[in-house]
Amino acid sequence: MRISESRIRQIVREEARRALREGEKEFDEGGGGENTLAAVIDRFMDDGPRMWMRVSNDFHEMAAGGDLDGVRESQYPGWSDEDFRRVARTLDKHFGL
């Protein structure tokens, strides 16, 4: 059986969203739910590069104005595109990406 490229892309997007939701749940449980810029950066630094690798594309997408099925508004209300860019730049640099 052959799988089309569009189906593979759809599966990857669905898996990325699932991983983000799981990561956000773990993230909130571990950090008390405070989502200031400094708190988010500190939590990802503490969690290490694997967690950042799981969600970095999502932060870059939100930095470009994306919302990822409401994650931006539900988890980071009031954040600007620049806030997401700042987190992404800081963590990319920290983890050498």
C-alpha cells in the first residue's frame, strides 16, 4: 500500500499537534502555569533540548501569527508575535539551533 505525500504531511501535522498538547500539559504541570516570557524560557531551559525540539516549530509558527488550533490564545493569552519570536530566538541560541 502506498501513502501519498499529502497524507504523510497530514499525519505529521496531527502528531505535532498531539505532541504540543501533551507537552503543554506537562509544561503547565511542571511550572505552575505561569506563562510570562521569563517563566516560559526558564522552564524550557530546565526541560532541556528535547522538549524545545518538540515545540520549537510551533513557537516559530506562532511568532509568524499562527494560532495552532487555539493553543496560542488558550496558553499564551495576550502574547504578541514578538513575544514568541523572543522566546524562540533565546531558546534556539541557548540550545545551539
